[in-house]
Amino acid sequence: MVYYKHKGGKMKPRELSTAYERVISRILEISYDGKKDNINLIQSIEKMYSLKGGSWAKFFRGDAAHASLLKQCAKKLVKAEEEINDRRRKAQNSQ
């Protein structure tokens, strides 16, 4: 992966072409280590955020309500993904 450099460390890889993908990836990296490269999860979070009335324009202008909504969407979908993965592991172990 090719990373952009900045003084705080590494930024998102260039494969994430849109700003919202990089933002969601960063939230996942900070809050849910190991989930940042899951493009399907990133796209699902974006869809849920938009369906719940989230505005990227307001988010990027610093609207706290829209930032909170994005974090809630990420939390809900990460939790759902973890539950699905746990069920799969239990099913595989029981076989």
C-alpha cells in the first residue's frame, strides 16, 4: 500500500479514493483496530449514514450532530459484523 505522509504518521492509502472513505477508515482505525481496510464495511457505513439523513457537507463543516451520527452508524455496523463472525466461528467449531 502507498501511504500519504504527514507529520502525525501515516494517512489512508490511496486505494480509498473519496474523502468519506478515508474519514470512515480513520474512525475504524482509531475505534476498532483492524477494521480500517474492510471496504465493504466502509461502504455499508456510508450507506447507513446517508439513509439516516447524514450530510457529508455538514460533517466536513464540523457539525457535531453529523459526526456523532457517523460514529453511531460505525458502532452499529461493526457490532453487527462481529456478531456474524462470532456465529460463524461457533458454527465451525461445533462441526
